[in-house]
Amino acid sequence: ASGAGYGYCRSRLMKLYGAHHPNTTFPAYGEIDKYAAAHPAPDGSSGWFFPDQYELATLCFGTPIDFGYNFKYLNMLKKINPQIDKAAGNKLIGKYWSSYESSYVWHVNLDSPGFGMKPKSDTYRVRAVLAF
């Protein structure tokens, strides 16, 4: 099932699952862990996690509601990237996976722009996010 806020839950569940099943790997979640190790999260925040499709759409398009219409404007991205740049971070560019998956994985493409489901065998970026 998909829905707003599930990125944090999925991230924590995958970490817990991995702790009890050391032979199981989750490469995308591993990348979030690497980022978190290099960039400690502020006190009082959720800690870094892998966003779900609605969290990622909101980050890029500005609204989780009807992002099928709003995606082409990249309204939020136009506000967030300058702030990321001021903080000396890596701007959002290219293609990113969300934490939503079934037999395919939901993604955003900021170059075209676009979004949709793609095979897990495709290679995209992942983006660590946090909440306060």
C-alpha cells in the first residue's frame, strides 16, 4: 500500500529486518545509511530516511495531490534547489527512486520531468530526507 508518511516507516522496517536477516541486502536503503553516516541528522529530527512516492512528489512537484498535473511545473523544486545550494548540498537533478515498490519501483525524473513505475533493474539515484 502507498500513502503519505510511509517512507519513514519503510526505512525503519527495512533496517529492523536487515538487523535480523544479515544475508538480505537493500541497496537503496544502504545508500541512505551511507549518507546518514556522512551527514549526521539534526537533533529533534526524524533522522535520514528514504521517501515514499508522495513525499518525493511533494519535494519535487509541490503537492502530493494531483501531482500528475503539477509535475511539469516543478514548483517545489524551484524553491528547494536554491536553498540546497545555499547550504552547500547537492541539488536535486536527474532520476530518483522512491521507497514505494512492488514488482516495479515508483520514480521521478526531473530532467523530462516525469514520474511513474520502472523495473527494479533500472539504475536511479536515491535521496535522503528528514522531518522535524
